[in-house]
Amino acid sequence: MEKMKRSQRVAFITRTLSDSPGRMFSLGYFADTLNSAKSTVSEDISIIRDVLAQTGQGIVQTFPGAAGGVMFRPWVGQDKALEIAERLRGLLIQPDRLLAGGYIYMTDVIFSPVWSQELGSVFARCFEHTSPQYVITMETKGIPMALMTARALGVPLVILRREARVTEGSSVSINYVSGSTGRIQTMSLPRRAMREGARVVFIDDFMKAGGTARGVRDIVAEFSGRVVGTGVLLATVEPENKMVEDFLPLLTLSIEEPPTPGMRLTLASKLRQALAEPGEADG
């Protein structure tokens, strides 16, 4: 490759790092690819690190030594995360989204690549300090957000199935009680999907009574693992006593009864605290 100008090198390195968050790249890789000296690449990386930190778009970490290199971690600032949550509230509060049974239509948001990436970055900010080894979710609506959360954290995504699949080999299955309906349901996790003793973060789209979240904790325990964080896009105020206690919703929903039926959607009180817990990491 011909020698590039600094602006061209910076563009290439930035794109490469941002496309693979959590992946370590050696300085030699960029030096060889760009036909540049390692010292030059190091200066370019310093520029990228400073700009991304100043604009709140992520953190570039460098690691010394023969096994070192450079890594990008998406990192949304507290103000930006709260702004994302507020924009989401403004979108979902529309009256025509209220469905029978106290649910809100959210499919267009959940399956939007733009929204799922933004929400994944918020969840990653909230749970990064727990050092998870996996992100886990229940099929199917939670998958986009969980995938983007896993991408931002640089860890694999594990998907729980409602039925075991032959193509995934032997699985562990458990029965759990749905908190909202009281019905017995099943979830399955392939034995090869997650190693024993793992730390996982559970991400889902909606929580009413917390039955699914409780079931996830039980099945992770079958692998001697631990759920170190539970994040949901939306949780209902009622029932007040959920089947799990430690969870983080972005928004909370309360339904107003007749004669003036409607809904009230607010930013969860836990959100600001969760965003403030992890300190801004050093580059």
C-alpha cells in the first residue's frame, strides 16, 4: 500500500477500531497495513483517542508490551445516555402505542438498527463495571438490543430458546412461572453456548412481573454462573413486587385507570444512578 497522509491514516484506523469494539489490534498491524512506522501510527492513535474522548464517542485504550496494542470501547456519556432515554420516552408516549393488557407497541423501536445500537450503548455503559463475560437474552424481541450491548462490551451474545433445537446439540432446559400470566413456560440453553461459572448480563425488552428474569437466573445457575446485571427497556410499575429485585429499566410505565384511561411513561429513577456509578475510564 502506498504511503498515506495523516488524515487518511486516521480515517482508516478509526474505522477499523470502531468496527471491532473490544478487539485488540497491534501497532504492527496498522504499521504494516499502512506502510508507516510504529511511532507514526502511535501519534495517529493519540489524535484519535483525544478526539473521541472529547466528543464522548468512545474510549481508545493502549496497552504496552509485546502482547499489547490498541482497543476501542464504545462509551456513551451520562448526558448523552439520558438524552437517548428521553428521546425514547417521547417516542413511546404516543397514545396510539398503548395496547390492551398494559403493553406498549415497541417493535419498530426494538428492531431499528439505529435505536438498538443507541440503546445497546446505554446498557453497556450501565453494566460495563460488572465485567460480564456474556450478554444473554430470551428470544426474540430482546435480541437486537442484547446484540448491540454485547458488541459494545466486546463479549459474546447467548440466546435462550423456548424450545431446544437439534442443531445446537444437548441443552439444559428448565420450567419457570411467567409472572404476568402465571403459566408454566420453558427456556433452554445449549451446553456449548456458555462456559461454566460465567458472569452474564441479561437484557430484555419488557418486564411486568419479572418471571423471565427469574428464570434466566435459575438457568444460568445451572451452569454455575451468575447474572451480574439485568437491564430492560421498559418495566411496569405494577406489580410493585417483582420476582427479581435487582434490575435496571430505562423507562417505567404506569397505566391510568378509567374514567381517564391512559399511560404515564417516565425515566427510571435507577437510571441516573446506574450511569453515574462507573467512572469515566482512562484512555
